Amino acid sequence: MRRIAPVLAIAALAIASLSACAPAETGKDVSCNPYRSGAASSTVTASGKVGSEPKIDFPTPLRAKSAQVSALVRGDGAQVGQGDVVQFKTTISLARTGQKLQAVGYDANGDAFWWTKQKDALAKSLLCQTVGSRIALTATAKQIFGEGALAQQGIADSATLVLVTDIVKRFPGKADGVNQLQTPGLPAIVTAPDGQPGIVLPGDPAPKEKTTAVVKAGGGKTVRKGEKVLVQYSVFQWGDTATAGQSTWENNSPSLVPAGDDSSTYPFSPQLVGKKLGTQLIQVVPADATGAANAAPQIIVIDLLGVVS
């Protein structure tokens, strides 16, 4: 879920096509979405099949005093909930002139991902929508991307943008498997309500070999070698205490990891093969296997969210 500025594309996904229709209220349960269709968003039309780059039209100059969302196509797939990760494609236009600023996800670079845990207008616009939907969001650059995010492109925070977004797929934002008995000698995991893990070290020293154990056993699809797995993960250093390091939870950016890859980028990649989606893993990597000078053993907690085709 890299920010759209400068680029958001991550992996391609083929989806079923739907035909465009008139704007309408969004989602199966519109009461949970903070935005409604308004005078600005309801004027946006987008022709073409969902999943392909649309031809967008709206009267210019278009201005929206508050964020608005209208449904251009209502999909019949699963509904997006708070904390889900959404796979999507989007086209961004400048509302004042109609100029297309960026189209994301329609080429070989693939779709984008956004986490609805975030508080920006894009995340909020995705809530309660259904997979297969196409929505039009009108909001300011600041509301969508944050203060000063598009200043280098010459776009003011107050400028109204139009985003036409196709919702490709939704994934749970955290592992939802069944808790397993703790493996002796490995750290215990405690999780926040949103799924972010913390570590409680055991009294034993760190294992001398790379060790992986299942913390939560998922019940979803079994991961095959070579598949791209959407994961959340956190890295801790094993010392007198567990020191937090890199974390997708902190970066608001779940990662796509090729299952079975033996590269050192993701040391847990080989252990993803054969696991079921919804699983949470813990892995301890000895200091001499990290490749870094004066390194401490690493503890990695991994949540398997989904497979991206």
C-alpha cells in the first residue's frame, strides 16, 4: 500500500467485468461509510468495464467542500470492513480542469493496495463498498494524501481531486486463525485489537538454528510455491528485551512476498509454502544467519492475509 504519489502499483489481478451504470448510494450497508453521494461526486461518470481504465467525464471546474462518494457500479462481492486491506485500481483527475494526473493498476505493474485502518479519505471511501464496485471520490488533495503530499507536482492541498476506483478484492487485515499452544523456547505473542503483535521473551536463550512455528492456524487456501502472498509482518531484535524494528503495521503497508523464495529479503518466504491463509507464524533467525555485523537474533511475526494472482 504505497502512496499514490509517486506510484501505488503492486501486482496484476484479472477480475470479472461489469458494465457502468448511474451514480447511486454506495455499499450494501451505507450506514457504516462516513461519506455520501453529493453534488460533486454524483456528476462523475466513467464508461468502460470494471478492471479496465475508464473514460471519465465530469463538468469543470468541479469543487467539493467536503469528501463525497458515489457508486458508479455496484459489485456483488464481499463487503469491505474496518481494518481490511483492499486491492484496487484507480484513476486520479484534477477536478478544476479534468486533467488526468495518474492511472494506477491498469498496466503490467498491477493493482494497488490500501489499508482501511488509515484515516485518509481514500481509506474511508473504501469502507462498506463491495468487491466488483466502481466508485467516484471527490475530496481535496490534503484529505486524500495528507498535507503537502502533492506540492512537488504543483497541486495545492486545497485542490479538489476526482478518484474513480475499481475494487478488485478485499483481504482481512490480520490473521484470523485458531490459537495454537505456544512452542517451548520461543517468544509469546500478544496482539493489539487491530492485530499488531508484541513480543514476550522466554527465559531461554535464542535458538541456534532458524526456527518457525505456527501461532494461529488458518483455515483458508493452502499457499503454493511461487504464489504472491499478501502478509503483515513485524521484526524484533532478541536481546535483554525484544526491540521493535521494521513493521508493516507501523508503515501501514502490508507486503507481497513470493512463497518459496530463498532470497534473504524475506527469510520466512520458504515457510509460507503449505501454510493456510489466516495463519500467523513466528520465526527466529539466528544472528549469524542475518548477514549483518554485530547482529542480534531476529524474531519475525508473520500474518498470511491472502494470495494475489
